[in-house]
Amino acid sequence: MNSYSNPRLLVTGATGFLGSSLLPIALENYEVHYIVHENLSPFSNAYPHQVSLNDFSTLARVIRQIKPSIILHLAAVTDANFCEVFPWSAWKINVETTKHLALIAAQENIKLCFASTDMVFDGEKGNYTETDVATPISKYGIQKVEAEKIVLNASSQNAIFRLPLMFGSLAKKNYFAHVITALKEQKPIKLFTDEYRTICGVESVATGIITLLEKANGIFHLGGPQRISRYEFGLLAAKIFKLDSHLIMPCLQSEIKTTAPRPKDVSLNSTKAIYLGFRPKGLEEELRIIAHEATLS
């Protein structure tokens, strides 16, 4: 267990895709506490607190007991299609919980760091910087923009981390694992040639967040090292994993009907975060690490 002299960090969404990669990194420098909805303790060196994020009074009491230096709010409903169909259910976590955390944090003089998304942009230009106006086209993006405003208005010490499409371990549910699984099973898969992101490995994003936790105030982009389409990324992954790239079929966004509108190019310019120490690994390097880990499991 880390020394109690380490700064105290409280994390929501710790058992999610990003959170489960971030907590082991955070434990190197923080006394880590995390919120769980059910009685689960997947991190042996961190402190779980079982409370619903919708139970605002209990959540406030727990936060005041923990007395963290920083709250990192990762918990969210990130499925854009779900947000489109059930906007109020998503709003309760994406906006209402964020609002409550921002209020408690401001009252207790706790810094709040909030995980947002590249989907706050309409995708009409790409290479977005932190000074570009957020113009979301989906309910998910709209909710994230609303939450961003709440966090920034609550305290000048707060920070927003806008995150890209992430990939990581095949053992965890994510877009990338779905692609690799399909290719391993010899199933054809369609990937967009006209949707561009700054895709990044989840480990790089997690490390970047921890690096910036105490340094950052305001908005920061943590995108990957290059602008790339989903199709191009799929071909690269197939090459690294030595799978049949002919199973990957190019298609346009217009050819596949989705419930939520999809922006075409939400690539992020992350120069500001890089200046403060964010160092995303190259896509090939990150993919080779994951491929190697997959051979060991």
C-alpha cells in the first residue's frame, strides 16, 4: 500500500475500459480511492467505496470522508446510440452526476478533472484545438459539452480532458477488440474510410491523464499521434496481428445507418497537452505491445 503522504485521488468509472488501465498507473503516485456501484474490489492496493453515483447525498458524504486532493470523473454513458434513444437515462450520469460532483468539489476546494470526448465537435474541419468552438451533432456530444461547461464554471482549478477513440487489451470490451475478434474468426467487417479520428492506445491516454492531473487547468486534448480513418487503422492492426486484411471491407458512413449522427473528422490537436508532458506512443508500437501480450495469455 502506498504511503498516506501521497496525495489522495478519488476516481469514478474506475472499473471501465479507461479506468482499469489508469488505476494501476495512479497507484504509483497517489493514494487511490474509487467509487463502485457493486461490491467489487478489483484493485488490491486501492480503496473501494460502494455507492451509486445517483445517490447524491451519500456520494457527498463519502467524498467529505475521503477528503481527496483531486476527483477524476471518468464514469459516463459513452454509447452514442444509447444516448440518442434514451437521452434522459444518459443525462443523469453524463450531466446530473457531473453537476453534483462539481458542486461538492467546489464546496470542499477539491480539484475536479473530467473526461470528455472528441465527439463534442461536428467533424467539419478536423485537427481541433482547445480554442475551437464545440459544435456537437449527437445527444452524447451535447451532454458532454453541457457537462464541460458545468465543470469549468465551478472552479478555475478544474480540468477537462477531451479523449479520442481508444484501443487496448483484447481482454477488455472495446472497438478494437471487436475488429480483431472478427478477423480471427475469419468474419468480414466493414470499416469507414471517411471517418477520421486521432485514435490512441488506452495506456497512453491513462498515462497522459495522470501526468496532467496536477498540472492542467481548463481544456486539454489527449489525442493519438496521427489522424487516421477507422479503415486505415483496421488494416494496420491486421498487419501487426498477422491477420487477413482482405476481410476488412471499406465503406462510407452514408452506407451504414446509425442511430446517432456521426461526425466525419474529429481528429484532435494535442500540442497543448504534449507541452505539459503527454507522450502518446505510436500506433504501431502500441499495437505490437498488445499483440505480444495476446500471445502470452
